[in-house]
Amino acid sequence: MSAVNNSMKVIELLQAGEAFDLQCAERQVPKLGANELLVAIDYVALNHVDARLAQTGFSQWQYPHVLGLDAVGTVVDAPKGVFPNKGSRVLFNACLSQQGMLKEYAVVPSHCVSVIPDEVPSDVAVSLPNAGMAALIALNKLQLQSGESLLINSAQGAVAHFAIQYAKQQGAQVYAFAQKPHQKRLEKLGADLAFDCEQEGVCEQIKREIGNAGFDCIINTQGGETFLEDLQHLRFCGRIACLNGFSTIPEQLLFEKAPNIGVVSVSGAWLSNSLCAQQHLRFMGEQLLQDVAQKRIQAPELNIIDFEVAAVRDALSMLLTQTCTKRPIIKIRKV
């Protein structure tokens, strides 16, 4: 399909649910507005949030809904004087409440895209935004200092891949909770020690490593009851960044720890209608791209997947049921 024919292929979610009720459809290529770019989508990365919300739904979605927040594409049309120019490869994280990127063309605001350096392949670039930006936001909220201790929960996931590397660059002592098969990989990324989250006596192991005071900072990636578990390991007046919400904190624990709590939300840049925050997504995208181009940050391994309903459904199911050490990347068009 092409923009000239004014139609494009999309993969749509007909309704939320465990079955991932997807269909392939033909839709109109979107019309270009002021300060917008028409982008031919090359690759879309699927994240855990895509799979989770495909199952549970999101309050602002209308069905059929197109999934996919992270995308890389080539600018094929832009108003005169709007940057980036036609032919530029761009990276962007889409608005959660609007239609996503599992389609051949998209219109995106020009102020939120990051131009991809020549040194970074498009499939590598698309693996960076959601997880990499979440890691950068979390570390910024924690105001991590050199020599401080940082614990990352569920460190086998995509956010930890970036957080470990950036935290080590900031001089932190980085500890990871992860299943045993992932420990060597996390230590290669820079973790000083990976705790086996399934092993009995892990609390005693933590005390042997850092003493009774607890960690200076924690990144909690799962939310819910795991947030309360992490608070138990935090020092008094320590800092904790939470990616997926948290349950009510018991009064005794709240006063015992007096935590400084930061909530991480990449999608908040869009949901809050904050132009400044949306531009910050662009700046973070540029930082991630430059760090990969200069080999300061190692990008995750990739699993390239066909732009077909069955393949996308399998990828979503895999994201919910197992740790994906290779990022699922949907190849939208041949480039």
C-alpha cells in the first residue's frame, strides 16, 4: 500500500480481552495538519504495557483500537518550513489515549520526534523509547548520587536493561532482583550483584551485602504489593520510583521509612497535554539514540516479527506470560 493510493494496512484490536481479538483492515491514510509529519512506519516495538492494556482495556480507547506506542519511520510529507524534512528517519513514542502505530502510515506532531543518527539502524532505534525513557525518568526522580545503592525490582525486564547501565554511569552501586537465569546478563550490563528473587533467605543476603540500613534508592517496576515489599528494603527517608502504581501503605511502614516516592509515567506527557513534557520525550529520545550511537549504552537484543495478525497476537501473549530478553519488533514495511 502507498500514500498515493490513500489507503493503508492496519492491525486493530476489536475488543479488550485475553484472546487478543485482532484483525487486519484497510484504512484511509491520515490527513496531514499544521506542524505535523506524515510518516511511513518502518518498525513498531511492542511493550508489556501494550499487552497488558490489550487484555484489560484503557478508559480512553475507542474500538477498534490500534496498539503500539513506540515507532520508527520515514517522513514522507511535511508542511513547508516544518522540521524534520522529508526523508528523515524519526523515532517517537505515541499518545496512549489515541490510536497506536501498528499501521503503515501515521501523522505525528513534529515537536515530539527524534531524528535517528546514521549510525543507529531503525530496528535498534525502535527498541529504545518506552523502556529507555522510563529508566531515565526514574533515575531523574531518584536524583541518584555517586556511591549510593540502588535496587531494581524485576530487573529482568526492559526498563532495568537501561536503568542498570545509566545508574552505573552515575557511579551507583546497583543491585538487581531477578530470576536466576537472568543474573549473568544483568551483571554483564553492570549490576554489581543480582539477587535470586525466588530464593529463600534473600532478606538475609541483602543484609550481608549492605547492612541493616537498607538501600538508598529503589526502582519498583511491578507496582501493587511488590511496592510494599520494596519499601521494607528502603533506608529511612530513602527514595523510591514506582512505574505501575502502588497499594495503600500501612501507617506503621509509612512512618518507619518516611519514603520519598516518585511516580514514573512516560504516557503522562500526552495524557496531561503538556507540550513541555512532550518535547522532553524528544530530548530523551535523542539522548538514547546518541548514547547507542556512541556505544555508551547497549541496546537490547531484538526479535523481528512479521506484520501479521497471528504473529502480533503471539508476541502480545509472550509479553504477558514470560520475560522477553529479546524485544519484539514488528517490521511494518520492507526498507
